[in-house]
Amino acid sequence: METAAATGRTKDGLRRAVLGRRRERPDAERAAVAAALPDVLLGSGLLPDGGVVACYASLGSEPGTGPLLALLAERGCTVLLPVTHDGRDGGGVRLGWGAARVPAAGGPVPPGAAASPGPDLGPGALAAVELVVVPALAVDTAGRRLGRGGGYYDRALDDLRRRRGWLPPTVALLHDDEVLDAAVEPVPAEPHDVRVAHVATPTRLLHLDRS
Ligand SMILES: Nc1nc2c(c(=O)[nH]1)N(C=O)[C@@H](CNc1ccc(C(=O)N[C@@H](CCC(=O)O)C(=O)O)cc1)CN2
Ligand SMILES: Nc1ncnc2c1ncn2[C@@H]1O[C@H](COP(=O)(O)OP(=O)(O)OP(=O)(O)O)[C@@H](O)[C@H]1O
């Protein structure tokens, strides 16, 4: 298996290694991962009973958020999903947030999320958010997160911290082998990287030491 060490621990090398492994995961594993994440989060105490939660609709080989989005809706949470702005509108590269439109309950819940965001609610959309569920390719035990490379979540979390004066809890969803020991395989970090507080995998919930 290609490891971070073998790729020189560059962000791009690590991204390629993780995406390669994700692509190889069989459908049965993907379904099991998606089904396990809500239970792990339920046991974590991180999920508010109602209230606003920022999440995302999983794509491709990402750990599936379909069942998690269904659970959040069941708990009466207002779920916000990201709307990507690539800067061509002159407003800079940034994430907006729209209310999740989740398919009606009752049918089978696919592991990948079928949800989509409603219209962008504007700059104050996250004002009352109680939990931010963030996508990631890897996170180390010091909370350093590797994303897709767009810098979208780093900007969004930085903006949220500035507006609120503090950062609400953040949790990244990963496969077990994507949690890296910071002492052995640190995720390469840059000054703009915002560390996450928690990681949920299909088997465990980790509270990270960001000091
Ligand atoms: N689900 C999800 N939504 C997100 C992000 C993310 O990482 N995941 N983003 C984080 O900043 C922003 C958008 N950035 C993204 C950048 C690249 C790809 C991408 O390459 N998607 C592939 C699927 C890859 C796979 O198989 O896993 C595709 O759509 O074909 C997706 C989102 C906002 N929304
Ligand atoms: N707060 C910020 N302000 C300005 N530029 C930023 C900020 N955060 C990240 N960037 C820029 O975004 C680009 C990508 O950053 P990085 O590789 O850390 O993204 P990522 O964390 O993998 O992606 P994402 O946050 O979308 O999941 C870098 O060129 C970086 O300079």
C-alpha cells in the first residue's frame, strides 16, 4: 500500500494515496461505513437534539452521509449543506450554505447522500450552527485535516471563528485507516489550515488534542 511516507508526505501525495484506497473499497463496505457513522456519532454526545448542523452530501467514494443526514432530519435538526462559489461571481472563493433538501423518509436510504442544498442563505447562515461535519481525506491525531485542496473548508471555518469569536465543534468523517498518528505521519499543515476537534470513523469517535 502506498503510504504518506512513501509519497514524501506532500498534501498531493497523501491525497492520491487516500483516494486510491477509497476507490478500491467494495460497495458492501461503503454501505456498512455509511450505516455505522450515525451510531458512532449518536454515542459521541456531539449531535444536538434539534438545532442547526452543517453537514455535506457525500460524493463518490467519501464515507457516505446518507444515513447521517436522515438521522439529523429525524432529530429535528436544521441541516445546512455547502454551496460552492469558485470566485467567478466576484465574491471570492468561498462556501455558501443552503437548507438541506433530503428525500422523504420511508424508502431505503442510500449510503451516498441524495440531498442537495436549497438557495444560499448568505453570509450569516452559520450564525447559530452547533456542529460542523466536515469532509476530509485524512486527519492526524493533532487535528490537522487534509481536504480536497480547494481551501473551501479552511476559509469557511476561519470565517465562522472570526464571526463568532470561537469555533463550534467540528467533526471529520473518515475510514479508520485515514486517521494518522501525528507523531509518525503528520498531515502536512500550512498556517491557514484550521484543525478539527473530532473524528468519527465507522468504529470510533476520537477527540483530538489540537494543542
Ligand atoms: N461531499 C463534499 N462536498 C463538498 C466538498 C467535499 O469535499 N465533499 N468540498 C470541500 O471542499 C467542497 C467542494 N469541493 C469538492 C472538490 C472535489 C470533489 C471531487 O473531486 N469529487 C469527485 C468524487 C471523488 C470521489 O470519488 O471521492 C466527483 O464528484 O467526481 C468534490 C468536492 C464543498 N462541498
Ligand atoms: N483562510 C484562507 N484564506 C485564504 N486562502 C486560503 C485559506 N485557506 C486556504 N486557502 C488557500 O486554499 C488553497 C488550498 O488549501 P488546502 O490545500 O489547505 O485545502 P484543503 O484544506 O485540502 O481543502 P478544503 O478546505 O476545501 O477541504 C491554498 O492555496 C490556500 O492558500
